[in-house]
Amino acid sequence: MIDFITTGSKILGLIKGLPEVANSLYKQGQKNEAINRILQELGLSPTEISDDVDTVYTYALIDYGVSECYAILAVLRENEIKNDFLEAYTNNDPLTFLNKVKGFLKKEPGLKEDIEQSNIELSVELEKFSDIFISYAKKTTSPKFKIEGVYPDWDFNVIPTEFRALIEEKTGLFCGRSFVFQEFDKFINSHNKGYFTVIGDAGMGKSAIASKYILSRKVPCYFNIATEGKNKPEQFLSNIRQQLIIRYRLPNQENADLRSLLQKASEKLSENQKLIIVVDALDEVEQEGSSNLLDLPKNLPNGVYFLLTRRPYNLENKRLNTSPDTPYKTLDLREKQYQKWNDQDVREYIRLFLEEDQQDQDKLQKWLQDRSISQLTFIEEVAQKSENNFMYLRYVFPAIANGQYDNLELEDFPIGLEEYYYTHWQRMNMEGKNKELEVFVLFILSQSKVAPTSKIITEIVQKKDEFKDIECLEIDKVLDKWVEYLSKEKSQGEIRYRIYHQSFTDFLTKQKELDKNRKIFEEVVISINESEYRNSEISEILQG
């Protein structure tokens, strides 16, 4: 057990004496070196962490303090605040901790002034610290840090609730992409405002890049998700408006447009502070007319930046025009200059999957052992087959683990995401005459703008004469067959389904060309326009 009061004071001095460590994702190595240096000074191990709560809190302090706000660190190192944090953690009550910190600052005007001069949002910084603390608590593997059997998920309302599960999933085995974060950091440090767009094909990791930045920096965000119908300008504006009002305490802005909101928020920024908004999948936006997608302003206020992601586009569908004084830069993941980094990141991702994926790593290792394939050979072969596509890997690894590739040699793996989809389609014999029900269910999902339950899918299927006697259990079996391509979400006690990735929806749409004699695809389109479906949810699914 450590003497926290003495150690807390030492941490402040040690961190103050460090050379400045930029808080950027691409300088993680520099940050780790600084953390390890301080741990050594304090006689603490970088790898073996005691489950003593004061010790875990100390590790979190060091990690936070090396690259985050020094004024907040000065508050968090106070013994009173440490005790308040641990009590709130035990009760899984983050908002009480936030209020305790606010009350403490009222008694410490000097610290309060330092934080105000830093012009940061207190709740954002406290959520960052709590995330770090929980990460170290997990490293101890001690059950004492679990609340009712699970680690708490502290919520200061920094990241919208509707996107948290997506962000967690996308960053689960995240690795690399340092070159992207480095280029973005260069951009925001070289310009006083602007748009930065990451371009890449489906499955190249654009959403994961966006998620990692959001999770690390706790910035405002929005994910366009066409398969859920969350891709319209009014939805984006409503969501971002709420985030900015809360984050910057903007009064009387409940009906403000985006341009006004950004201007008001920018006026709250200190001289060196930046407002960064991350928007994923601009290509999935559904918007009439020819104005900028999501009505993004041509001109941005000083200090305001957008980090955007989208698939490749041509000039006709770019729809992001900017004024001469608002910088615009793109980073195309497909360009030759990034090939080396893409290769490295994909190989590292495969290694992580083989060594750290809790669900499938044992089955994958057994698959390799049964075929006398070395891990290095597997990594090289699969990396080449994937064509640097992370979505390909996301599908292939579970398929191997589940035995779908037991009769397939490594050299026979499909090449690229499109071929993977097509190969799987053939392996499932989806062009066979007895597959009409499966095809119909998949295309209902591909056309749905909201996530339907199996019961709703059954009701739609029964509208066709040949399927009028189909029961919900049969639909459940179809959904189970395609589970790796679907996302499940629980709402009001019911399981709802949607296609996991837009690229598979695109693939399904193209399958109309496989057999032009079959009418099932046309019948799906016809069903969408039928007015006899009076059930409001069915209508919403079929008509979008």
C-alpha cells in the first residue's frame, strides 16, 4: 500500500518537470515512455499492478496527468477528491462525484480559476479520468472493482448514449492508424479552422478511426447509419445541437441552426482551444437538393474543425463546398503513400485477433495447429487476401472459428471483401430454389430503415402467398444463419435486427443481377409500395 498524500504531491512535481507531451493519438509511444519513467521514480511496476485502490488511483493519475489538463490533475491528486471518487465508484454514481468536485472548487478559488483559464469542460475531463481508472482496474483482474459483477460504465453525458455501443464495438481491438491521427493533428495545428475528410472504401476502418478519436478525446460526434435511418440533416442537427448546448452551456439555442450554434460555441473557446466535431459516413446521408451534406456551413468560425469520414466520391456527389478562407483537406486511405501503414495495421490487427480476442482466439489457434500453419504465415496470407480490409477480417475470423472454413485451404480463401461476400453467398447456395425465404428475409432487412423484430419480419413475409403459413420460429432460424452479418439491439424487451455494415447491403442490392428470371427481388420492391400494410411499424420498414 502506498502513502497517497505523499505520492500525489510527487506526481505533480514529476509531471511538471516533464517536457510537454502532446495529447495526440499518434504520440502514444512518447506518452508511454513518460508514464513508465514516473512509475520507476515512484517504485511502481509498469506491468504488475496491485489491486490496492489507492495504487490503482495513482496509476490513473499518472496516465491522465502526462498528457491531459494539469489544473484537473491538481484537483484529482487531492486526498479528499480521491476519497470522493472511490466512494462514488463503489456506488456507481458519477454525477455525485461531479457535484463533489464542483463543491470542492468553490472552496479552492485558485484551482477553480486555473481550470476556467484552461477553458475546458469539467465533466469531459472527469469522464476521461474515470475511463483511465477503470482501464487500470481491469488490468488488476480483481473482482473488487466490479459492481454487481461488472465494471461500471461512468456516464457524464459526454458521448451520446445512442452511439456508445457502436463506439465500444469499433474500438474493441483497435490498433494503428497513427498516420491518420498525425495528419489530422498537423491540419488542426496549421490552420485556425477547417474540414478534414478521411476517404476509404467500405471496410477500410473509417468508422473505427472516428470512434477511436471520439473515445480518446471526448469530442462531439454523429454517426450516419443508413441501415437504421439515422442519416438525415434534421437528425444530425438535433443531436449536435443538444451536445453543443450541454457542453458549452449555450442558453436559448433550442431552435438554432448549425451555423449559429458553431458561432456561439466558438465564442466560448479560449485562445488555443479547439472545437472538433467528428461526423462518420457522410456518404450515407440522405438529403435532397444540392446544398452541402448535412447543411455543413461553407465557412466555419475560428477554432472550429470537422473530422469527416466517407467513401470515395466524384465531383457530382461531393456536396461539401467551402469558402476560400475555410481550409479543406482529404486523406485517402487508398493512396499509395499510405500502403505501407495500411499493411502494418492490418497485420497487427490479425495478430491481436489471434492472441487477444477472447471469443475466438482459441478456435483460431486450433485451426492453425490442425493444419500445421505458423502464425506468421497465416498473418501474411490473410493480410494479402484481405486487401487491407478490416471488414473482411471481421467476417472471416468468426467464420473460421465456427467451422465454416474447415474444408478450405488457406490459399483458397476469397480475395477482398466483395469476393468474400460472393463466396459466402455461393457457399450458402443462395441461388437455389429452396432459398427464396432466406433471400426474402435478407432483402427485407436491406430495405428496412428501422431495425425490425423477427415478429415484424414474419408479418411482412406472410403477405406473400407462398409464405402465408410461415411461423416466427422459421424466421428466427434464418436470422441465426446470417447472425455474423447482423447486429442485434434490444429495445423495450424485444430483439431487433439490422444489417451490420452498409457494404453488405450494397452487395445484396447487386444480387438482383444473379438471376434475372426470379421475381423475388421485384416483389420486395413492389411490397414496399403496397398501401395495404396498415401497421405503422411495417409501413415505416417497407416505405422508409
